[in-house]
Amino acid sequence: MPADVHNSPAGSPADSPGVPAAVAALAALETEPGVAKPDPILVADKVSRTFGGLVAVDVDHFEVQRGTITALIGPNGAGKTTFFNLLTGFDRADSGTRTFNGRSLKRISAAKVARMGMVRTFQLTKVLSKLTVLENMRLGAPKQSGERFWVGPFRFLWDGQEKENTERARELLARFKLDAKESDFAGELSGGQRKLLEMARSLMVEPELVMLDEPMAGVNPALKQSLLDHVRSLRDEGRTVLFVEHDMDMVRDISDWVVVMAQGRIIAEGPPDTVMADRRVIDAYLGAHHDTDITELDEETIASEAEAEIAAERLDEGREQA
Ligand SMILES: Nc1ncnc2c1ncn2[C@@H]1O[C@H](COP(=O)(O)OP(=O)(O)OP(=O)(O)O)[C@@H](O)[C@H]1O
Ligand SMILES: [Mg+2]
């Protein structure tokens, strides 16, 4: 489990009741882009990615403080999702280094990064609509030793692990109030329920760092509060959260720290109120943001792409293990 962030050393600013030490430590920081954090779980240095002539990401330095909720905001096309892809190994940077818990992530596959304790969800959810809710959960399980070639003689080990995975999946479904739906096809869930399912699935590996790409997009107001509570509860149990979001109410409500990207770079960071009053941030947003509606056709294309991607990833994992 992640380290306990609630024990503040005597005399620290975290003596204020209810504020975890990791969060209180942020108050002492300069609010300049790329500022070093006292206890970073994730560090990226000089990470860049171009598509043709377009510089999508060009981040000089980025650190995420362990045990906090950090928001990554910025106008459409700022490079937030691309940066997530680079950090988690879903895309390869042209240059730069990344470390998680001090370990380099160079040439480590996305699946392995997840097993190391750093998971992410997608802006357009990647739940598999033709699988049931429970099956989707089991796909998030840490190991799929059942696919290993030597499993035959050790089948009892696999069965035990499968049972454990199913139990964990059911616990998480109950926590996210999706337990009544475990046998439904994921495709039958509402947009908000899919977001919850993706979040629940990401917890199957007991991650230390959870990265959420627009958790609020497409979620109806009735579910928003519960989603916020779930994100807070991740921090309260000692995990670190990094999320991308356009919903500024959510950002203001739950973030301990906000990082702003524009045109691939980090242009500001600091506590929510400071950042949102920053002239550069307001300018970057002016006229730049529009909410994009996803059509049904888009959803179908995205779902089939996601299914292909996940199938490919599992093949990859199979090869890694063989
Ligand atoms: N695979 C790709 N091929 C070419 N260009 C890409 C690709 N992925 C992203 N881009 C471009 O890189 C830039 C950054 O895109 P990205 O999706 O990372 O932005 P974002 O900040 O997540 O935006 P949004 O808030 O709309 O989700 C955009 O100009 C986008 O068009
Ligand atoms: Mg995006």
C-alpha cells in the first residue's frame, strides 16, 4: 500500500487539523513552472513529442507531489493527453526522462508501468462494451498468469488467483455502487457509470498513482458529486492523483495543486486560487476552450480502436511473460 501521508511531523505546517502533511508541504513552494516538490512520486524532465511539424509536448520539468491531488489543466490541444500518454508509456517521447518512485521508466511498456503502480484512465473511456462489468474489472487485474504457457501443471495457483481477483473486483464494484450491474454488458452503462467503472478497474492493481484524463466529461450532475468523493477517497487512502479536467469547479473543489499547460509547455503552477487568478492562465484560456461533443459514431470508432489496442497490449504482455 502507499505510504501513510497523514502522519505529520510535529511542528510542521500540517498541524492544521485535517490537512495531510504532503498537502501542507505544498504551501511553502514557489509557484513557478517546474518547481521541485518535497516528495515527488513522478518526475519528468525535458520530455518532448512532435507530430510532423507540430510540437505537441515540450515540458522542461514536471514533478508530482506524493499523496496529493494535482490537476493538469489547459485549453484544447494544449498537449495534456499526449503528455499523459508519454508519462505512462502509451506513446514514446522524442526525448526526455521520466521516473516513478525514483525508477526510470525508459523503454518500459504501458502494461508494466501499470504493474509498477502507475495507472491511468482515458479521456474517452476504454471499457469494453461487449464484455460484462465484472469481466472488464478482471481485465484490470495485476497478472494474467492463466495465459502463461506453463500454467497447466499449476492450474490450482491460477484458480486461486482468479478467485482473489474476482473478490477484489466485487469489493471495488460495491465501493463504486456498480455491484448490481456486474453481469450487465459495459456498453449498457451510462457515460458516468463507465467513468466509474474505469476508475474502479484502475484500482485492481492497487496503484500508488492514479491518473485520470477528464473524469467529469460526459458525467451527469447527479453522479458528479459521487465522482468527486471517489477521487478524494483515493487521496485519503494514501494514493496520489493526477487528473486532467476542463471542469473548473471540480479543479477548484478538489485540487491541492494545479499545473497549467498551453501549447505543449507548462506555463504556470500553484495552489488553485493563485493559478486561476494568474493573467497568463486566463489569457491562455480566452477563446481557446470549447467543449467538444462526442457523436455516437465517434464513440463506436473509439470503442473498436480501444478494443484492438487492449487486445494488442495483452498479446504484448503474453510475449513478455513467455
Ligand atoms: N496522434 C496524433 N497525431 C497527430 N497529432 C496529434 C496526435 N495526438 C495529438 N495530436 C495533436 O497534438 C496536440 C495536443 O493534443 P492533445 O490531445 O494532447 O491535447 P489536450 O490538451 O489533451 O486537448 P483536449 O483538452 O482537447 O483533450 C493537438 O494539436 C493535437 O491535434
Ligand atoms: Mg485531452
